[in-house]
Amino acid sequence: MSRIYFYKLTADDDGAPCVTGDLLSLAICKPMIRRTAREGNLIFGFAANSLRPDNRLIYVARVTKKLCDGEYYKDARYAQRGDRNYRLEDDRFVWKSGSLHHGPEHLDHDLGKPPEYSRANVLLSTDFRYFGKDGSDEYKSKFHSVCWAVERLGIGHRVWHVPDLRNELDRVAKWAWLSTPQMKIGEPTNKPSRSVCHRGKSCGVV
């Protein structure tokens, strides 16, 4: 059965996720999701209370491709993307000077330790809806199980096996897709800052 991930974003500054053109990427932070998610899985990002108290829907994406073993940072097609913070130098990854997100101190968290770089997985989607600062909490009045789960999502990684919640998340995705033909609706909520880490404190998986 295809998994559905949902979590709260503490920052929405075009770093995680990064949306450029018709491609959404999740390359930094959320290493557990990046490691375990597969093509066809759904990922929802809701605003954390610290970002927007209404827990608005920031984005929903269906994974259409997964790049492993640092491939994202080697492929020239992705060289200009804003979340490509690292580059390969003498068989080791280093932080790319001038990157808008994170800094050298985040490398181990984002990619893992050398030489394995076990976290150097990147999820790509060409099938998404990114609302950014134009997101809303309208889903709360339509999908009560999702509302309950998001509002109570706390610290730590959780795995949900509640059929009603899974069914409602599927319906939220369909609702999001039907709400607009555009894939990118709004701009990011925040401006990029290297001092901001996108590490959320919670993640739910169904």
C-alpha cells in the first residue's frame, strides 16, 4: 500500500520544499521521509504553529522520482536549483559557497556522514500543488480527521494506521488538485535565511 506522509513546516522559504518551474524537490531536512518515501507516495506539508497558527496547507506532492547516493548534486540538470546546497569535491560533499539555505554545519544532517552519505536522497515531484503563503486552513472544515491529526501532531516520528485518516488525506489531495490547475499557486511564506533550519519536530506517516 502506498504511503502518505504528513508533517509540519517550521519554515517555508523555498528550501524544503524547493519549487522552480514545474518541479518540486525535497533535498534538505526530513531525512527520514527522503530515505523511506518511494515513487507514488504522497507528502503533505502543513504549517507549524510557529510559522502560521492556522496550520494551513503549504503543499501536497506525489513523488514522481527519487534520486539516491547524491545523484541530485552530480546531475547538471539540477545545478541551478535553490536547494542544491552541496557539491562534490575530491569524492566528498562540501557546502556550496553562496547557497541560500543552511550552512556547512547542516551537511551531516542533510546528506549523512562520509563516505556513505546515507541521507543523500532527494525526492522530486512533477505532480504537486504548492500554495505557500496563499495556503489556507479550509481543509479543517471539510476533513475533520485530518484537522484533528494535524493540530495534535507533536514531537517525534509517528506511523498512523487509521483508515479514516488515510481516506481523508486521499480526499484532501484530490480536493487540492481540483481546486486549481496550477502547480505553484503562491510564493514562499518566508525569505531564505541560512540561519533557519527546516527541521520539523514531528512527522506522521500513514
